[in-house]
Amino acid sequence: MAESFRSSTSPCQTSSRALAEAMQRHLFFSQAKSPSLATRHDHYRCLALAVRDRLLHNWVDTAETYTQAQVRTAVYLSAEYLLGPHLDNNLVNLGLRQEAEQACHELGLDLEELIREEPEPGLGNGGLGRLAACFQESMATLELPAIGYGIRYEFGIFRQQITTQGQQESTDSWLAQGNPWEVIRPEWSYPVTIGNHTVIGVAYDTPILGYGVRTTNTLRLWAASAPEALDFASFNAGDYTKAVLHKMQSETLSKVLYPNDEPEQGKRLRLSQQIFFVSCSLQDMFRILRGQGLPAREFHRKFAVQLNDTHPAIAVAELMRLLLDEHRLDWDTAWGVTTASLSYTNHTLLPEALETWGIDLFQQLLPRQLEIIYEINARFLRMARIRYPGQPDKLARLSLIEEGPHRKVRMANLAVVGCHHTNGVAELHSELLRRHVLADFAELWPDRFTNVTNGVTPRRWMAVANPALANLLDDVIGSHWRRDLTHLQALGKHTGDDAFLQRWRGVRDASKQRLVQHIHQTQGILLDHSSLFDVQVKRIHEYKRQHLAALHVVERYLRLRNGEDLPPRTVIFGGKAAPGYAMAKLIIRLIVGIAEIVNMDPAMAGRLRVVFVPNFSVSLGQLIYPAVDLSEQISTAGKEASGTGNMKMALNGALTIGTLDGANIEIRDQVGADNFFLFGHTAEQIHEFDRMGYHPMPWIEKDPIVREVIELIGSGHFSEGDRDLFHPLLANLTSHDPFKVMADIGDYRQAQNHVDACWQDPSRWARMSVANTMGCGFFSSDRSIQEYAERIWKVAPVPVEATTRSL
Ligand code: B1H
């Protein structure tokens, strides 16, 4: 019995019977309920707790192994982790999926239903947060000693409702019914002083399971609480309520995730969140170091710390502060330790997204850290001045401080100066960082700059999301692709096999039917699964150009109304707009308006459907990505750092229509240009437009179709006669068009026509689809993490020994 808990290496020994019994025990001992009163959520919790029991040995053994072996550890600092639900993923990674299905069956329950009960931890905005989650899972699978640190937001990314008015936001209370996957560690809590306030960060640990290995790493998220003892002592009895209010104030620190993807927002609370989680994490690392009997000056030998964008870049100053003030090192030693420990990943080229903090705010909240930043800057500029005599402009660009009426700290500059490596997330992005955004630094320190192209985990994004495809792959190329995604290349032997192609199409069709059913149940819209599913799901942003796809839909509508014969299409959009981003919300409103008219027009029946799927999330991604025929990756070239949804779709057999932007370029290289619908100006051409002065009007004038589309939208056709509603959007497109929609729309149309032609030949399309999956082995986050581990962190795998006694 006890042996059966050693599940990951010998899953079959954990019988479904034992799992069912464990669920029954948890219903009584954890949920305190009889079966007659149990809700579906109770059953979900019972299964989650029973699964947790089975991973605990691995988790405890992992910590024990790392402690005993004094291993070098990768530390990931990220303000966001978009984890998605744990249950199904943990079952797959433990090899318990079938047992759980059987156990549920024995209890008269439906596993799929229980899986859907889990509220997902949406502790991130989009790609950046999801990347952090994929990376955690890959580090565990590769048996790398690693810790992820972040913030335990009580409210994750807002819930999105879609009405005829567009996007409506509400709160995401993901913790309302408790969280069976976390363990609170009150014994590991640390004070952080911000202004004249001290907050306490308390650790909450979540296990991160590797696939098919014992390694179970820890994601440690900090929750803010008030230093009660201190506080209550400082208030006299009469001020009791005030003391409680103060406590509440402290707790607001980890209350909510900021919902702005990209444009920088200089909010006091946000800077407080950053120092809060960074300081707690660094203090925790010093505690671990001490526990191993190592002195502070050895910090960089024990830890390789990756900064996920500039959100944790304050770590440069905070690590210096701890080394100088708490551990009493001299400046040069402390600086050596700091720069040998930290490395920085940049995720964006948008200048408006580069974080800066006003000096005044910084001075108020973090005076000591600001003092340290000034000293870092003084020493850095002294060196740079020698290198670049008589070039004050260059020095001004390099400075950590932006001068002017409102002086600011530039967090990206701080990160580059304080880190041994800076990387971009796709080849083009890294190249543009070196050539434009960080050119002065790249000239100064060429060897510090590198690229690590993003990836996604094949466990969640294939094995969990697309079990039918996973089965087919197992049959045809064996099951090893889960650990080494380059095995997908072996599909090459089967592209001429009609029986295989037939099965391939069957799998894809089933995924589309699954999505059709979901949309029918949740939105009451019935889609045709045999039509081409044309999908754009991602945050709504002008640079991602959902409006380009929307204009194309209107064009198809006009062409169909004119009697043209186009193959049936279903155009699916999804994604959240930052609540304060008016233009993004207007784009949603436009899509909703178009959908309303198109879907009720009898002339469109069987030919065109438009759907906006509300509240796009990891769970919805798992449902949608496998059902995509055409993946829309249509950002203005040079704007999307990488993209990762593009990888998830191609991996699951979608064909991409895309620009030469971010990782699209590498996807096209891998899957072959013939299997990719390319369009649009290159990053270089877009750059030229900006240099020479761009105007959309000449493009519009030579394109009668686009004029008709714009006129139709302007006439109120999609806004119940309201001619003003979309004016800001249309005026923007016709006067400035900052994202060059008009320059690319003609080429986009041609690429779409080519899509239609290919779709008419189903077996050709199936072969192109296989070629996409086949070529995507490179885009595993295992490969990304291997590159970080070898080239940047110098961290090696440490297999976990079974050390704890059987219970
Ligand atoms: C990405 C962000 C981001 N880049 C600020 N930058 C945020 C910036 O809340 N904030 O303040 C949140 C997120 N996110 C994305 O990172 C890129 O746009 C994608 O192209 C890339 O694939 C992803 C992962 O590298």
C-alpha cells in the first residue's frame, strides 16, 4: 500500500480502487460530508487532495535531495504565472490519468466534469505569464533544481463578459472556494519596508510536477500581511479599529494583478508589489544559503536568478542593499556577486511598455534602493565616459536616470547594467534589441546579449489539451515526443500515408466538434465543424491588429453578399482588453457588432459565422488551440516580441497566416514556407515607413474594397445605425494608422485568398497540417529551458532520490 504512493515511476501500482477509496476518505475527513450532501466541487476537491497525497513523496524528496546535495539552483522571478488548472496536468505528469478516470467511474462521477470544476489561477495577463508557467513545468521535467517566486494575488486577471456593449469586467475570486494545491508556510515570512510601512510576506507553496520524473519543484508565491504584533503594540487600545484598517492596507499589496499587458503604468501599488515579492524572494534565498552553511558572498555560486522582464528588476538594487547593509560586504564584492547572479529577459520592443518610475515616487517608497541606484549609475557612467569621451548624448541614453522635468529611473537600463546576460525571446526580437532599443548597451557589451526563443510545454499543450492527437502520435511515432519534442520529425515518414491522413483529419474534426459543442452550450451559437476555423485568440491590442482581421471579415461579408462563392468559414476571436485601453475595447465592440449582423443574415448561413468567445483563459486555450485550422498571427512586423499562441496552434496542426514577426519567422523556417501563409511588410520596411513618414491614405485610395469596408462600418451598419461609435477607430486608421493596417491589408487579402484555395483541397490541407505539427519540435519549452540552463544559468540536472520513508 505504502509503496503505491511512489506514483510517478510506477503509476500502475496505484490502483484506481485505492484512488477511489482515498477520495471517499477525503470526502469525510477533509470535506466533512456524507455522499448525499456532496457537491460536484466537493468531489473535485476530494480528487485533488487524493492526487496531492500521491505527489507529496516526490515533492518532499525533491526538497530533501536539493538540500543534501547543496545543488546550484535556478531561480525564476516573475510578477506573473498564468498557471491554468492543475488537476488534469498533474494527473498526466504523474501518469495517473487513466486510474483517475476509472476511480471516478467507480464512484459514479465524471472526471472531465471534475476537471472543469477547478477555478484556474489566472495570475498573469497573457504570454509573459504563461511562458513563466511553461518554464516551471519544463524545469521540473528536465530535473533542474529550480524555484519560482511570485505574488499570490487574491484576485487574478479580471473575468471578461461580452455584451452588446462590448467588454465588461468583473473580479476573479479564484480562491473563494479554497485552493487544494497550495501549502502555507507561515514559518517562512519576511518583512519588507516600503516608505514608512513594513509589510510581511508569507510563503504559499505550490508543487510543480515534472513529467515522468520524481522531480517536483516549488512555486513560492508571497501573500502580504500586516506585522500584527508590531502594529498593535504601536496603537493604544482606543485605536483598535485604526490598527485593523492598517492591517487591511498592508494586505492590499497582494490583492490584485494589474491588468495591463504592455503599456507601462506608473502606479504606486505596482512598484510596491515589485519590491515586495523581490525582497521576500531574495531574503528567502539568503535563508536557504545560510541553511547550507554558505556565506553571503557565495550567493552567486548557489543561485542563478532570471528576471522575467523588468517587473523584478528592482532586484539589482535590493540584492545590493541586502549584501551591503545586512551582510556587510564591500561595494565591489557585492557588485560582483549581484552581476554574477542575475540575468534579464526582455519581452517587448514597444517603447511605451518599457518601465520607468518617477524619482519622487521612488524616493518616497524606496529611498535606500534609490541611493544605491544613483551609486551604480555614477560608477557605470564614469566607466562609460572613458569609453565614449565627448559623447554626452550617448551617456544620456545609457544613464539609468532619464533626465528632464520629471526625472525617472529606467528599469530596463538598470537590468542590463546589473545582469550578466540580457536576452530577447525570438531571433528577430533579440536582433532588434541589439540594433535599436538597447543598441548602446549592445555596443558596450556585445557578449552580454543573446537570444533564447520561447517555447511551450508539450505536456499541457498537447498531451492534456489534445488527448486524441496524443493517442494518434503514440500509435504512429511512439510516446517519446512528450519528453523530446523533436521526435515529431518522425511524422515525415507518414505524410504520404492516406490511412494516417484520414485519422489525422478525424482527430482534428473531433477537436472542432468539441469546441462547437462548448460554444453552443455557452453562447447558444451553432457552428459548422466542417467549415474552416479561422482563429485569433490573444490579448486585444492595436499592434496585434485584431482590427485587420475584423476588416477582412467585413470584406468577406460584402463579397458573399455580392454572390461570390467562398468556402465556408468560422471566424473566432477571443482575448481581453486592458480595462483602461479604450481603442482595444472599441475593437472588441466592432467584432461583436460584426458578429451580430453576420450571424443573423440569412445570406450568410452556411458560409460565414463570427464569434467572440468571452473570457479567454488557459482552460479555454486548451479547448480552442486543437480546433484551429487557420492561426492568425498578424501583428505589425517588429512589434510582437515572440508570441507563444502561434506555437501552440501550429503544434496542434494549424496553418499560420502571419507576418514576419517574432517567432512566426522561426515557425515558418521550421515548417517550410509552403506550409505557411505569409503576408505583409517586413520589420525593416515598417521601420522605413516610420523614418520617412507614413500615411495610410495612398494605400486606401488604391484599394476600392477597403474603402467600401470603411464606409460600411462608418455608416452604422454594425452599430445599429450609430455613425459615431466606431469613428475613433476609423479616424485613427485613415489618418495615422500607427500599426500600418492599411499598408498590409491588400497583401493580407491575397494571402487569405490563397488560404481559401488550399482549403478547397482537403488532402492537401491535411498534409500541410501534418507538416506544421511535424516541424514544431523546436518550440518545446524544454528546448528553451535547456538553452537557459546551459548558456546562461550553468545549472545542471539533479535526479531526485527517493529518500522519505513510506508512510
Ligand atoms: C509580453 C509583456 C507584458 N511582453 C507588461 N511584455 C505587463 C508587459 O502587466 N504588465 O505591466 C504585462 C506583460 N508581455 C509578451 O511576452 C510579448 O508581447 C509576447 O510577444 C511574448 O511571446 C511573451 C512571452 O515572451
